[in-house]
Amino acid sequence: MAVLELEGDTALVSPVRRRGRRLGGLFVAALFWVVLIGLAAILANVLPIVSPTDMDFLGKRAPPSAAHLLGTDQLGRDMLSRLIYGARISLTVGLLSPVIGLVIGGALGMLAGYFGGRFEALTVGGVDVLLAFPPLVFALAVTAYLGQSALNITLVIGVLSIPAFTRVARAVTLSLAQREFVVAAQTLGATHMRILLRELLPNVALPLMAFFLLAVAVTIVVEGALSFLGLGVPPPAPSWGSMIGEGRESLDIAPWLAFLPAGFMFATVLAFNVIGDTLRALTDPRPGAL
Amino acid sequence: MARFVGRKLLHLLPVLLAVTLLTFLIASLLPGDLAYTILGDQATPEKVAALRAQMGLDLPIWQRYLHWLWDVLQGDFGRSFRTGETVLAAVADRLPVSIELMLMAEGLGLLIGIPLAILCAVRSGSAIDRFLTGLAFGKLSLPSFMVAILLIYLFAVTLGWLPATGWVPFTEDPIGNLRSFVLPALTLAFAEWPVLMRVLRSDMIATLQEDYIAMAKAKGLHPARILLVHALKPSSLTLVTVTGINIGRLIGGALIVETIFALPGIGRLLVGAIYARDFIILQGVVLFVAIGFVLVNFIVDMLYAVLDPRIRHGRA
């Protein structure tokens, strides 16, 4: 359910890889959806939509109409507007948290893979301890103690994603550290700093980027799960997870209240998975991965 | 084997110690003072000071950690300041529910995953294989709370076959008890089968390339016998590991599903403690779950070594 699963996900035998031409269609559709939802989230203030917190008590759980294109929720708030503002939360947390993991984990992993020795042993040990915690339990407990806010949730999920990034960066660096171009640079007397930044980083960056996109997908799910439990970003700010949670109560009379945000979240997570997996298949260092 | 176990045990201790330290540190992140939280609106400076002294909150943090660790080592995980229930009693009360859910979920997951994996491995590269791997990939994007909503809508709201909530003890109503477990177990199994199918599929494809499989075919053995007897066991190493790790994760990881379906398990205890801001219970349960997680991973490592002699002879 969370960051730990990234490990397993990378082992996925990609279904898109073998499909040749259909890869293009799926990939383009995913890219299109991410751009669409991203633009909507950025431009939410400018778009001609109702406020996501305005309540219309006469039109609760209304079906789609000209005034409310996707209907209203159990408090008469505009669904489309809440979905777009919800995208803001999901995408902000979803993109910022893995950045923490990417920067810290990526740096730690590269240093560990390049220098080896005691530093590597210490890093691997630390990663093992963090991975020893069930991630969702960890995230829940820390937000419970720190208090619920978008910032805290971003930080917690970000810290949780560090071990996975460390592992990826270390594995890729290890596979490169003895290669000819690195040895050549060393023989020419390049400093460690230069080798790490000019020789290794460009080669580690692409696999890390692919992993980053998969991490975005996982983070959106984790944020959704926290919000679903009412332990994410506090109300009245709309979030897809909390909308699904609220919609659950009226599954019998208005199932779309839960299904709409669920559909949005599924499409977004799937899109990031598809893009990330395509990129990973293209950059996989193992021979024959293409 | 003894040396292998010894080496692993030596590795286990520092990890367990680090886990207790981390749990303790998380709990000390609480802004403000636990004494204020416990006393609530009745907090006067004198009462707070007295409670702090009584709970040892005025000691330096490392002393508090050592005191707490000492208590934990003696089996005292703390006591709720709301209900007076000890953590251990609360956990013992909820554990059977979580274990029942876990076993049903894992069993259902294997029941779906293994046949599909064998099917995919035998017809590797065919339309059905591509369809199922594609489905498994898509399933990665469908978190358990969405699956739960879909299942509730389908089986509880629309068809009315199964209850969405309402747990009864097994001793009172065995059928009702099992019925209340079907949807939550199915939800979890839905998350499990793609993972289980994937690992078994790729291992099995590798096994089917082996010479002894060709030999078995040449001997004219029945294909089903080759698959189920000759190929399945050597292919199931990763499957055992993944199943084991999943079981460890489900001890606490089923918390969303337990909350949705109102099953009184460990996960719901944890979420309930968060809602009630019962921080002592929360800390105790987190520690319990984390230790359980580490121990299960340890047992899986052992099991792995039993199944594959190469690992215990030093290559790991």
C-alpha cells in the first residue's frame, strides 16, 4: 500500500514493453491526462468554476446540470470544482514528497555506491531500519503526533520514500562505478566530486527519474489513503481521498459521489505508472530490457 | 544452519533496538506536553507538574527512553489513560480478528494468483498472458480503499448478498462471522494476487527452461504432473518470501480495510487510538506492529534458507 511496494513494482515485467505500437497510444493518453489534470490544478483559481466550499443546501447530491457540470456532493458543493481543487492537493503532495526522497535518497545512494566501505554499511543499515517499519503505520503515527497539515504529510511521506530511492541510486551507481569511463576519469586525476557530478549523475539521473514517476503514483495513493481515513489534509479543503471517504456514506443513494473522485485518482495514478514504467523500460541498464 | 541462524539473530538485535528508538522518538514529536493532553481542560500548572513527575516526563529524554525500554522488556507496553486498558490486553483482544483476516486474504490471494501464474507461465507471451500481466499492472493503480468501495457497492448495496459491516464473534455465530470476513478478505486478496502472480510467473518461466523439465517431458509424464510436481516447488521460493512479507505487512497494513469494514482488529485499534488521541495506546501498538513486522521478516529469511540450501551456505 505504500512506499515499500516500490521495490516490488520495479520488478514488474512490463506489459507495455512488448506491445510495440500500442505502447505509443497508452503513453500518449497518460501524458495527455497528466498535463490536463496538472493544468486544471494550476489554473484552478482562474477557471470559471464555483468555489469548492460554497454550499447549496437546496441542491444536495444533485445530478449533473448546467450550473454543476458533475453535480453536487452531500453538502451541495460543486463536484467538478472539488475534483479540480482536490487535484491540487494530490499533485502537490504527490510531486513534492518524492522530491525529498529523490534528493536525499539519491545523494545517499550515489555516495554509498561510489565510496563503499563503512559509509555504505551505515547507509544500508539505516535504510533497513526504516524499511523495517510498516510504512502506512509510520505515516499515520507521525502525522497523528505532529498534527495534520499538507506540509507535515508531504514531509512524512517524503522521508518514507528516502530508503527506496537510496536503494535504486546505490544499485545503479554500483553497476557503473567500475566502468571504463569512470576509471578513465579517475586515471586522469578527476576529483571525486567531479566524477560523481559529471560522470555518474547523468547516468543515474534517468533511472532515478523513472523511479520518481512511480513514486509519485504511490504517494498519491498514500495521501489518498490518509485523507480517506480522515487523517490527511484537514477539511474543508477538498482532497480526492476524503471525497471518496465522504462519498462512501451515500453509496446507496448517490454512488457517483465516491466513484467520481475514485475514477480521477485511478486515472492519475495509472497515468504516472504508465509514464514511469515506459521510461524505466527505456532506461533499464540490464541487457535485453528493451 | 546454526551459524546462519546465529548470524541472522545477531543482525536482528540492533534492528529491534533501532525500531524501539524510532517508535519512542516518533512519540516524542508530539507538540506540547503529554501531560496537558491527558489532563485536557482541567490542566492547572500544579496538576501538570504533578503528573509530569509521576510519569517521569521531567527526566531528560534518554532517561525516559531507557525507562520506557525497560518497561517494554518486561512486557509493559503502557496503559491507556482513557480506558485504563493495557496495550497488551488491547492487542491480545484484537489480534485473532487480524490473523483471521490475514489468513483468509492470503489464502484467497494464493487461490487466485497461483493458477493464473501457472496459466501465464505455460502460455507465456500469448494473448491471455499479456492480458493478465496487463491487468496486474492496472491493478497496481487501484488502491485497496477503492476496491473496498467497489465491492461494497456491488455485493452489499446492489446485490445485497453480503454485509458491508457488522462483525460478530466466531463463537456466537460462525456463519455470520465468516460472512463478515468475505468482503474485507476479498479486498485484500485483490491487492495480493497480482504481486503473487507476477513473482510466480517469472520464476516458473525460468524453471520451465530447465533440462530436467525437458527430461520429464521426454519421459512422457503427464503435463499436469510436470507443472504441479516438478516445476511448482522449485519455482515457489520467491512466492514464499513475498507471501511471508505480505503477512507481516497485513498485521498492521490491513488498517484501512479493517476501518472500512468495521472489523475490530489491530489496524482499527491503531486508527481508533489516533482518532481518540490516545497516545499511549498508539505508541504501544506501533511498537507491537513494527516488532511483529521485523520478526515475520526474520522468520521468512529462515524459511528461505530452509528451502534453498545455497543461501545458508554463505552466499547471502
